[in-house]
Amino acid sequence: MTYHDSAIHDASIYALSGQEETAIAILEEWVNRGGATSLVQQQIRHGLVVLTNDPRYQSILRTVNSRLSEQMTNLARWEASGEMLPIPEEVSSPAMKPPGE
């Protein structure tokens, strides 16, 4: 895939057209290949809300959120050890500040 959200877009099209099995399969493949975009933030923007109650989708979300949590833990450890510069607050807590503030 050349565009990082293409699987999310494809899954959204299938989900919104009632083809939930295909949407779930696309998302599962994307996650298995290492996809870790925050689906919680993407689900409304891309129409994945229709999958919210599907246990397979909930499992996908848990996997993605676990990966993101692990990444944030690594970043905090590297920051604390001096291996990297401090993470700007707008990066570590993007929901706290609207863009441009």
C-alpha cells in the first residue's frame, strides 16, 4: 500500500455498503501487517462506526491500542533516559490541544 490509510478507506467503503465481513477481513490483514493507526480516531472520520459492536472489530481495536501504548511507553523510556529529546505535548497528547494552538 502506498497510502497509509488505504486499508482504512477500503474497509470503510465495505462497512458502509453493508459488507462487514470484507471490512473486518481488510482490517485484520492491515493489523497483522503492522498497521497501528489509532482506529478510535479514524472510525468516525472513515465510517467504521458501523463495526463498533462487532467483537472482531473490538479485538482489532485492542490490538492496535496495545501497540500504540507500547510505542508510547518506549518513547517515554527513551525520553527519560536521554536517548531522545522530550516529546512535545501536542504530540504526546494530541487531543488536548486543537491544531494551531
